[in-house]
Amino acid sequence: MNIEDFDVAAPDGDDRIVLVDEVLERLEEEDPEGARVVTMKFFVGLSESEIAEVLGVSERTVRRQWAYAKTRLFQMILEAQ
């Protein structure tokens, strides 16, 4: 399973939405910048270049933050299940 494959619209979607919200809150405490990148990319649908522009950082920084954040989110989701 991959974080991009995590289907929040599945039949038990309400539980998954709550789970994603909970782990995203935990990530915000651990890595606020990464949580912002996740929100902008995963929920808003911005590209890496758009996120970089909004945050005033390089695309490379956004890619690094996204890679770390999605790995942590996936770990947190697995731990919560």
C-alpha cells in the first residue's frame, strides 16, 4: 500500500477520513512544514512548483518535505490500524 493509493472514498471512508485527519494532526506537531505540503498537495491539489511559490521555498525543498511527510503519514496510518 502507498499513501497515494489510500482511498478516502472507500465504503468505510468516514473512518478513513477521521484516521487521515488524526495522523495529519500528529504530523503537524512533529513536522509543521511537511504537514502544510501534504495539505496543499494531497487535499488542495497544488503542484510542487505551486507549493514552492506559496511557501517561498525551492521545489527541491518541497519534494524533500513531501517525501518525508508521506512516509511518516503512511507509518502513522499503519500504526493506527
